[in-house]
Amino acid sequence: MIGILFLIPAALFILTFMIIPLVWNLGLSFCEWNGNSGMKFVGFNNFKTLLTTRAVTSSLRKSVFIALVSTAVGMGLGILYALFLYRLRKKEQTVFRFIFFSPAMLPLSVVGILFIFVFASDSGILNNLLGIVGLESLQRPWLGDPKLSLWVIGIIQGWRQAGVIMILVTTAILALPQSLFENGKLEGCTYFGDVRYIILPLIKPSLNLLLSTTLMSGFKTYDMVYAMTKGGPGEMTYTAPMKIVQLGFSYNRYGEAAALGTLLTVVATVFILLSRYAMRGESYEY
């Protein structure tokens, strides 16, 4: 009984701020509403309109692209950071853990503004450095080129998320019994052997959870894109969350905005389920 009483505040919070808004959004996606007049039920018309509008389907593809790139970069860097920290002594671990984690403490919008100064075409740090070392041929309008801007945004977001992934992966590694590593040494296992045969298989449940949460975060990208490009050039970096805000708060088409939110949720759920299926494996007890 006491346990149930302690769960009530959390249950009310989840119901108020997650379940009710989700149900409301789902219901609104089947209606036509401009925020002033009464709602009109239109069935699947909102979804048909969105799926036949090139700008909307393009924004969904861009959200998928950024989510995949940021997840790959974030997971890769986070795991590498954690494996690097694992080899260090405690004092060095503390220093490098702070260095690697510090980007995660910055808001996405602040990170986006900072990297504008790095990737600006004329006065950007990166292009200036390339010019100094004689690599002018590699200078690019990094945020103005439609082929590069999505890559830049995805890589920066992944770099920013890597610190959180590092902390959780490090925690999972430190929770492994030392006897496993001692047995590995007796069997002649090197550090890379420890990583391949002990660490990665045993922390796979943690990696599976991190992969899902990182993908989910990637699909919600709004702050960084708005800070760096505002969806430009044109609408070449307009993601689905930005299109939702535009439909709802600029055009007062709240039903279509809700429908696009539902579509984005479905797409994100599919990719998360696929990632969990790809990461499936054996369970280990130790």
C-alpha cells in the first residue's frame, strides 16, 4: 500500500503531461481546426494531404537522416570515450570525463549558435584554418550547401550527445565483475579481446537502451536546426518538428500539425523497433 502511495505522484505526472497530450494529439489529427472555430472531423484527410505534400514528406526524410547520423556519431563517440576512460586511472578518468561530458551540459540552441562561428562560409573558423594550411580546395559553405548542411547538423548533434552515452556506458562497464577480466588475462586475452568478448556482449542491454533513446532524441531535433540554419537554405534543412510548428502556429492548421506529429511518432517508433531487433542477442547472467 505504501508503495502505491509513492507511485501516485509519478503516475499523475505521466498521465497529465504524457498520456493525455498524446491522446489529445491523436484525436486532433483526425479533425480540422484553426484554433478559433469548432473542430470538424475529417477522418484521414489530414494524413492524405500531408503524405501528398512534397515539403512534408521531405521534412520527414530529413528528420530520419539527422536521427540516423546523430545516433551513429553519438553512439560511436560515446562508446569510444567510455573504452578510453576504462583504461585510465581514477584521477585521469575524472578529468577526461568532465571534458567529454561538458558539451552535453550546453543547450542545443547554444551549441548551434557556437558552431555557426565554426562553419560560417566567409569568417568561419574551419574555412579559415583550411586556408591557413593551404587546403583552400576543401573550403565549403558548410551550412549553405544542401548536400552538407544535414550532415553537419547530424554530426554536431551526435557529438553533443556522446557525453551522456559515455557516462552510461562507463557505468555499465564498471558494473562488470573484475573476475571476468582476471579470467581473460589468464586466457591470454588482450585489451581488444576484453572489449570484443567481455565488455561489448555484456553491456549490450545498456547499448540497446541508449540506441533507442538517442534515436528518439534525434527525431525531435528542432533547437539546433533553428539556431544554425532556421531551416535554410530555403527549406533544405526543414525537419518534421519545424514543419509541425509552422503548420500549427504560423498557418493555424492544428489538425495537420497533429497528424504530422502522429506520423513522426510512428516513423520514430518503427526505427526504434528495428534498432532493438538488430541489437537483439543472448542474455548473460554474472
